Amino acid sequence: MTTMDLKPEQKAAALVVAVGSTAAAGLLQFLTEEEVESLAAEVAKIGRLRPETIDAVLDEVATEAEAQRMLAAGGIDYARELLTEWKGSRGAEIIDRLMADLNVVPFSFIRDIDPEQLVHILKDEHPQTVALILAHQAASYAAKVLAGFDAPKQAEIAFRVGTMGRTSPEVIARVEEALQGKLGKVSSAEISVRGGIEELADVLNNTDRTTEKSILERLGRIDPELTEQVRALMFIFEDLVTLDDRSVQRVLQEVESKELALAMKGVPKEVNEAILRNMSQRAAETLTEELELLGAVRRADVEGAQSRIVAGVRRLEESGEIVITRAGESDLIE
């Protein structure tokens, strides 16, 4: 699978999955609240990606970042020449797309549609309509689309592209609107064998608590059932009380006393008790003293410490050293 098989929003979700939950959580701070919510929903839907798809997404990100650098350093011709030497025709396509992104280009929303799929969508359209659409695409992309039609229609489309004069903005707007409506009715192909709820829960477990709460609240208004599934997979600091004593002890081995004291600021009594009872008397006394010495601390610092400990809990679960019982599950077999 190439990145042509993914829509832009799916590529963004794939990138989040590819870089891992910790790095992905760091990326969220550069997005608006609405963008974060939209991305979270897409991560939940995208499902498990095959290794070749992840490789393709990472390769495209790296290539386009290099293309941006070349454009800034030497201009369009310089960037096109170097990228073509590096990536062949793919390099020229990338430059065409980046240049289109710098301007408002009609029909730009179809640039990420696979050429074969676009041929299928346009197969019943009048050659003049197809010609209008292709005339506003990168030449390399338009050529691939044109190649998908039968010979008679190819000739008709080519003739109309060659003889096309100025087209009024009103006509373009009407064709764009009709095409967008048609695209909305085309269901995308399945790319996964299961949902991406686990990936979303993993990302949210690595965000700060404020962001996590905001996303889940808004996601709950969009899709309550999906939100409950995500919540069932999530583990927050207060959920330490759900672990057995052996597991709590294993978690505490990975945490420094000062970090633990910070994370325990303001937690419910039962969480405090679950932690202290799984420590030696001396360690518990030291931790209690550190808690008393902390004084007032920033909420963000407390949430940061809690998130780091939760990340450690998930690592231990992934390695099989501890077991987290999910909602509706039991670790007992009758």
C-alpha cells in the first residue's frame, strides 16, 4: 500500500500511530483544540496499519520535509531538479503538490485520490468536465488519470484540454461542488482488520489530563459508544488501586521517590493507601515526609508526573510483567 491509498487525515493519524504515543502526545501541543479532537477521532478509526504503510507515511513526511527545505534554499527549479534526481518522477510530483499548497488551486481536494480511483469516479462524466479537472492538476498526476480512460475518451479529453480557454470561477465552483458531492458518496476501501481504539487510548494516556478530559468530553458528544470503548482501555493514575499488590510493587520499583510524591499530590485517600501499603515502612515514611515538604505545586507538574508513571505502567503491561484488568474483563479463568 502506498500513501495514495490514504486520505490526508488518515495520513496524519497514521503518522501519530507510527511515531508512538509518547512522541504523538508531544505533537498535540502544536495543534488547535479542534484539530486535536479531529485527529483523535481519526486515530480511533484508522485501525492497525501494515508495516509497509507506516514506512510509506514516514518516507513521505521525510521527503516532503526535505522538499520544503530545498524550496526555501534554492527555489522551485533547484528543488525540482534535486528531488527528481533523488526520487525520480515522485520528486516532481511532490514539488507540484507543495507548490499547489502555496496557492488556492481549483480541485486541489482530489490531489490525494489514487489516479485509478479518480478514473472510476469520473468515468461517466463528460470529457469537458474531466478536461477541466485535469487542467488544474499537476501534469504527472493528470497523465496517470488520463491513461486510465479508453482510447476514444482519452482523445476527447486531450482535445478539450488543448483547446480550453478561460473558465469562469462560477463554472469551476459548480463543478467542484458536484465533484465533492460525488466523492462524499464513495466509500473508502478497508485498510485494517480491526479498530484503532487501542491506539487512541494509548495516545490519550500520554497527554496531560486537561487535554485528555477535553478530548473525551467532545468525543463523547460525537460518538458516545466509541468514547466508552476508549475509556475502558485507558489507565489513569488513580487506577493504581485496581492493580494487585504485586503489580503495584513492581510499578513502584520504576519510580523515583520525588516523582512519586509529586504525582500523589491531591490524590484520593484510597490511592495514597494503596501506594503506602506496598512500600517498606522506611520508604513509606520517607515518601510521607517528601509529600509534606512539597507544599503547593502546579497542577501541570502533578499531571505530568502522573502521566509519566502511567506510561511506565503501560510499558510493564506490554512486557507482560503486570496485568491490567480492563472493564468487562477478568484475570480469572473458571
